[in-house]
Amino acid sequence: MRLKPAGDAGTARITAALRSFYDAEADHRDGLIKQDWKLDERAAFLDRLRATEATTLLEVGAGTGQDSRFFSDEGLEVTAV
């Protein structure tokens, strides 16, 4: 099966629906406490970034930005999308 492009109007409808759903749930997701294993993974990733002397980070799928804030607070220049 091949999907047909939705066109500009279809893309706009899909984008609006996704944005509406995301915005409605953002406060809830932002208030969730990160599980210990996620905090450990984030710290390990920061260690790897520091080992390579990284100064910038591109976070794709940044969600509510909690991790972006963490890495920014740790001195990285973060671009979150």
C-alpha cells in the first residue's frame, strides 16, 4: 500500500491535532517524576558528552524539555526540537 501525501491542508490538520493533544497533556507529563534508571542513563550520557568535550547538544523529540534543561544547567548549549 502506498500512502498519498496529505497536501498542505491535510498536513495542517494533522499538525493541529497533534499539537492540541500534546499541549493538553504537557503539564501532566512535565509533572511526572523521572524513574531512577532514566536519571542514571541521563547522567551516563552526560559523562560520555564530557569525555568527548562536547559543548553543544541537539535534542530531537525534547518533549517538555526536562532533559534539555538538565543538560543546559550542566553547561551545554542545547537546541531542543
